Amino acid sequence: SFEKNTIIVIFGASGDLAKKKTFPALFGLFREGYLDPSTKIVGYARSKLTKEELHAKIEPHLKKPHGEKDDQKVKDFFNMTNYISGQYDTDEGYLQLNDEIETFEKSRNISKPHRLFYLALPPSVFLPVAQQLKKLVYATDGITRVIVEKPFGHDLQSARKLQADLAPLFKEEEIFRIDHYLGKELVKNLIPLRFGNKFLNSSWNKNSIQNIQISFKEPFGTEGRGGYFDSIGIVRDVMQNHLLQILTLLTMDRPISFNAEDIRDEKVKVLKSLAPISNDNILIGQYDKSIDGTKPSYLDDETVKPDSKCVTFAALTFHINNDRWDGVPIIMRAGKALDSGKVEIRVQYKNIPTGMFNTMPNNELVIRVQPNPAVYLKFNAKTPGLSDTTSVTDLDLTYENRYSDFWIPEAYEVLIRDALLGDHSNFVRDDELDISWKLFTPLLNYIESSEAPAPSLYPYGSRGPEGLSEYLKKNGFDYNGTETYSWPITSPN
Ligand code: BG6
């Protein structure tokens, strides 16, 4: 059942994130029947816009897979969606917002208000909005939920400060720290895949697994977002949050139940077992012009510092000090302006140690988060026919082929719905966040100090810095024997 008469307020409503992700996700839920038509949505931001102007900004980003049928839905959705222009740090706008909310709730005869606030805001105004929200629009006799967006701090110290500032305003159960990777279908599938399959579960440890790689590749550079990115870098942008979340779900022990706190307890436990990241075992890079000269270097972006040492590619290796994972290197690599765009997890099994099959290529379980979600297992089989050789083949679960009739929601759709239902399983808990910053802050301090080597330049559109293959090899990943194999992007139907 879905909550009726909920108020959803989006702060930062005229910004990029709201326009491209938040509103489209709300529309997607509405279109598919997962947002009750009795809901009221209010956008709030400083920009002086009319409601219609806001709608016009949002409209091009809404998905309409059912054609004309969806046009009516768009109209209905916009009828539910109002806009208030107000300042972030003075009372006036919030009083108007509160008026709007109370009038709505009264008109619906609501005894217990349910208000969801989405803070799609830059860090500079985050706290004043949280404070004003608490002061003037908080549901004292109902449910208030607040979705907050990264960055949750810049390092351990600032993250703790932010947490300390927020803690007196909202209870932990009222806060939903969004990491949109947790809403991706294949990331959500990690727990069922691992713990719901005996064969995977039994081999998911140091006895069978040699190496794990978590890779994030984007085929474009900062392109206009340089101003944001320059003080952030790839490590903060996607590794400390998105990829670490994947690592955690991939390596934690089985939670005692599906309950959000039980899941997050296990995540925290494995995070605490991670060894410090070794500064001597990293590979960092920054993209240069493409080889043909048509694509710009990072420093060509006019919004970045002219001599910026900002890291746009990094490869790091983690070790987990526990019984399950002792000695298994887990490589995390991420880069902008690379040769392709994809996010995948590659679990490489050990070789058969001795005897007749000891030269066979390693099994690999690949979980492709995007694009084209899939789970496939590379394994060895006899080459068919009168042959006594073997070859590498695969068990292939490509979602597009197997689940073509399913609606797979966007990450933001999944997570906003979870927040509406009060489910914290796929949101980041305060202690989880604290540990992640504890882990990454020394590395970030090092990378950003004068002690660290300058990032190696790599051409826009390449695999990354030159030393990458060597780095992977050094950290336990084995290319051996897989040259003749290629996994079809889509299988023939
Ligand atoms: C965001 C980062 O959190 O994630 C972006 O700030 C990155 O730099 C994006 O492009 C990737 O998300 P997705 O869903 O496109 O893989």
C-alpha cells in the first residue's frame, strides 16, 4: 500500500539534479502507479520562476515509454506539482511553504502528516535549509523524512562536523542519505545472488577467489562540471561512496535478517575490517588530449585551476582483515574520459592448483551493473564435437534477453520509493559514512599533498594510465588464457 496525501518538497528544485533525476524519478513512480495521485509535490528554490516555467524545465527529462498515454500522466503529474521561490536562509519563503503544506493537509483532513523533504542542494546552503526546515516546516505531530544528497562532507573532519550539525535537528531514522548506486538493479541483486545461491555462497571466500575488481569507466570528461569536480576528484566523486558501497555488499557476511539495521550492521562490520589503503600501491592519473587531438585535456576545461593536479583516474587496492578474505586483493578502479562507459564487478576465481586441468583459465563471475545489466560466469567446457580440447564459454544472464518484459526502475525511483515507505536498507547510515571517511581521508590527504607523485597523464579515450595492466597484475589479477574469449554484448535471440 502506498501512503496517501504525502507532501514531497524538493529543495533546489530549479537545479540540475532535481531537473534531471529527482522530478523524473517522481514522475516515473507516478507513471507506473507507485506514487499515489493524492500526493502533493512542491519545488522550492531561489530562482524566480513560475510553476509553468519549472514544468517546462523538467518536461524534457521525463520518460514516456507508453507514448500518448503518458502525455496525460505528465499533465496529471504537473497538476500535483507546485513551485515556491524563496530564500534559503530567511523565514519568509518557509512560512509560505508551511502555509501551502498546512492548507493541503487541512483540505485532506489528515490526522498524521507525512512530509518528505528532498535536499538537492549544494553544500554551502545545505545546513541553513536543514535548520529552517526544522524550525518552520517540520511535522511535529507526524512523520518527517529528509533525503540528503552527497557530498556528505569533504573528509573525515568536515563529514563529522556536518553530522554533528544535523544530529540535533533530525533523528537518524528521519535521515535518508542517498547513494544512488544502492538503487541500481544489479547492486540490489548482490545480496540475493550471494546468499541465495549455495554454489556462490560456498565459494565466496579466500579459498576459491583470487581477486576482485570493481571498475567504473566513463567515456566523457568533466565537460562543464570542472568547477565542481576540481576540488573533488574521482576518489571522492565515485569511490568513497558508490564503489565502496558495492565493495561492502560484495564482501560482508550474511545479515541476520532483511531488516535495514541488520543489513547495515553487517556492512559496518566489514568496513571496520578493511586495512588502511596503502599510499604506495595506487595508480593515479589525469586525462590529456585524445591521441587524435579532437578531445580536450582535463586542463583545457576553463573551469579548473590551470595547474590542477586533480585526479580523474585512480586504481586502489583493498585488503580485508578477516577470515573470509585474508589475502584476497580487491581492486577498485575508476576513471573519466576512458575508452568506454561501464560499471562492473569481476570476481576472479583461483586456478585448479595441480594435475590435469591446472592450465585452465580462471573462472570469472562478472556482474555488469551498466550498461546492459548482466550476470555471467566465464567457465571452461569441452569444445564440442570430436575435440579433446576445452574452451572458455559462459553462463549468461543478460537482463535484456531474459527479463525483457520487466520494468526495471531507475535508481532514484527505487530509492525515493524506499524513503516514502521508510525503508533504510539502501541508504547510508551515520556510522557507515564515518568509517568510509576514516578509510579514505589519509589517502586523499596524501594524494593532495606535495609528497604524492603527479597523476600520470593518459589520453582521453584510452584505458587509463600506462601502468594499468601492470598494476592489475601486481595486485593479483590474471589475464592469462582469456585472450580468445569475448563476451557478446547482447546474445542473439
Ligand atoms: C555521480 C558523480 O555521483 O555519479 C558523477 O558525481 C558520475 O560524476 C555519476 O558521473 C555516475 O552515475 P551513473 O548512475 O551515471 O553511473
